[in-house]
Amino acid sequence: MLFPTLTFGIFFLIVFTVSWSMHWTPEPRKWFLVGASYFFYAWWDWRFTTLLFGTTLINYLGGLALDRAKRDATRKWIVGFVVVVDLGVLAFFKYYDFFLTSLDGVMRTLGLARDLPFMEVILPIGISFFTFQGISYVVDVYRGHVRAERSLLDVMLFKSFFPQLVAGPIVRAADFIPQLQAPVQLTRDHVSVGVVLILTGLAKKMVIANYLATEIVDPVFFDPSVVSALDLLIGIYAYAIQIYCDFSGYSDIAIGVAALLGYRFLANFDQPYRAASLQDFWRRWHISLSTWLRDYLYIPLGGNRGGEAQRYRNLFITMFLGGLWHGAAWTFIIWGSFHGAMLGLEQWLKRKLESVAPVSADAPGLLTRLGNGAQHVVGVVSTFHIVCFAWIFFRADSFSTAMDYLIGFGDWSSANAYVTPFVVGLVAVGLLFQFTPRQMGRELAINLRELPAPVLGLLLGLGIFVIWSVAPEGVAPFIYFQF
């Protein structure tokens, strides 16, 4: 069930109306939301609701066992067992074919070909997201950051809540479960924020992302060897904007829908293409994943502790596994490894520059300020292009396609076929909004919250109608559904 469809609109209106009619009875309301969320997931394939419930039950029981265990060795064994089960389920559904295909290729190269147990494994939608949520819950219980939840119902709603179920944000138990235990209210802030985020998300996805996909990104990535270098250049800029608008658009809608149901999610994007370094980019891009990787992978690996070489190793391993999380393909592994290597190189260069030219604590003069401004601009432009280079491997369906894309930049004599003023305009608009005031959306929501509820409802309906009218035909699935 896709967000920008009439089916979801009807589904949400029913959920919104019924859930708020039950807000005086918290437990029945939560049961209703769990049922609605499982129905939402079953709309894709009802068989995998058992997988969702099974992993939820394991995480719930693991949390209770951790709460009762007293010996540290026992607690380590429990958290290790639950994490291995969660990762085992994820590995089977997401990586079984990839690992077996890779193993088959290696064995054939070595002359050791064998009949391996190939089977067609369907990837359950959203499994990466709800698996990471479950791991974060049991690890946080183990660390003492949250208490083990006694209510299976609350854990079920935490893992299955439909706005974020299939493509995030990755919600932490410490942020969400306390909201389930407090009286729920639909405030003007909830409604105004919800309206602004839903309309913003729909515009990003249905207009900017979908037009860029159909007008240039899909054609140039289908066969990069037959298009011009200018098509390839604008095509990768367009993909950078498309994937941002597509994924941040989903996050905006998810956060907005949750707000209309009385719950608060943390922001998942913060104008990532205005970042002046890769480290800053990863503070702004897919924040719920990057902070998850930091807290549950990078820091346990050792983080910044130890020597310089260990820190670079930890960065590389974290980003390598982050790339593998995105998909069972060598292109994703290359994408993650590239980011890991460049993050290490960036930190190494920064340390070398600081040792040669230490930053002065004195108030900067005019020339220093101009120099810092120019350095910031160079940082933003170079970071954007490093990210775009990596996006080529992320978007390409194979390593050979990615190489064809890169080789294509050597021929600037061919006439372009897909670069149009409309495409360039969409890319420019997408980049422009990376540099608008950060609080612009919040200020708009504040201005809207004084409007009467019927006017806000009319505004939402009118906005959806306008977006639907100008968007291209058809409803493309969100990019991150495949992860």
C-alpha cells in the first residue's frame, strides 16, 4: 500500500477517525493501531505478518529475559542470542541468493563447481528497518538505556506502527514507547506539522522525484554507453535530487501521518547537500540509520578510541556494512566502502592540515572570514560531487553499468538527448531548497496552527489535488522499499 494512492488515503481516513474516537480508551486504541498496521503490511503479502510478529515476540522475550538476568555473562549471552537471531533472519531473506551466487562464481573460477541449494527467496518489505528497530530495543535494554517493556502490545505497536514500518525512519524504543504510555492528544501543533510534512513529502516524491526519474535518470542508467556526457552529468545530479526527494519525501509523509495520529518522530533529513564535509553529510542524511550505525556498530567496534589506524578501520567497517545493509549487491558494497575510505581520508587530511596551520582562537579579520567562506563553498561543492560519484554505484544495476557510466564522461562530442530546461529547472529547485532557512517548514506550521480545523483539512485536500494534478501519471514505489 503506497502513500500517494487513493487506497492509502481511504485507509488513513478510517484509521484516523476510528483511532481518535477511541482516544479515551488507550489499550483498545493501541490494539486497533496494531491491527491496522498488520493490515497495512498484509496488503503487500499477508504471509510475512507471521515473520513480523515472530521477530517482535523474540525481541519482547529477550527484553524480559535481560531484565530478569542478574549475571553479566548471562545478559551478554541473551543479547547476543537475540541479535544473532534477528541478523540471521535478515541475512537469510536478504542475502541468501547473493552469498550463494557469489560462492558459486568463486567455486567455478577455482574449478570446484558444485550443485548448490539455490532457491527463490522473496525479500519481505521493510525487513531491514524493523530488524534494526528490534536490535536497538534489546541492546538498549542490555545497556540500561530503556527498561524492558512488560506490555507485548506496546512492543508490537513499536515495531509495526504503519507510518514507518516499510521504509523508516528507524524509531528508537526510548523515543516511541514512552509516548504509548502517556495520554494521547491531537493538538494544533500535531495537525499543522502533519499537514505541512505530508504536502511537502508528496510534492517531493510525486512531482520532483518522479519527473526526474522518468525524464532523465531511468533512461541514462538503462544504458549509459549510448548517451552523451552531458546527459550523464545532469543525470547523476538528477539522481542525487531524486533519491533525496524520494526518501526524504517518504520520511516527511511518515512523520506527518504519525503526527496526525498523536505521535512524534524525529527528523530523518537535514538538508544534506549543504554539508561541507562527508562527516557533516552523514549527520544530515538518513539520520536514523547513520545514528544507528554510530551507536550500535561504530562505537562497539571501538569508535574514536585507540589509535588513528583503529579509528579509520572502524569507520571503514561501519560504512562497508552500511552499504551491505542497503542491498545484496556488489554495487552497494562498493558504495559503502567508498564512503568509508573517503571518511577516513577526510579525517586524515583534516588532522594534517590542522597540524600545519592550526586554527587561531583570535577573532578572525575580514580576510580570514573571506577565506573561511571560500573554504566552506569549496567544501560544499566538493562534498556534493564526491557523494554524486558514489551515487553512480548505488543506482547502477551492476558494476559494468557503473563503469559504462564513468567511461561515458570521456565523450563530450555526442549530442545530449535528455537534458532539457525542465530537467535542469527541477534539479536547480531541488538544490535551492537545500539552502533555504532550516526552520522554514516549522515556521510555516506555526503560522498554520491558528487556522480552524476545517480550513486545515480543506488546505490538505486542496494541496493533494494540486500535487496529483501536476505529477506524472502512475505511482512509482519509493526507492527505499527495496531495502
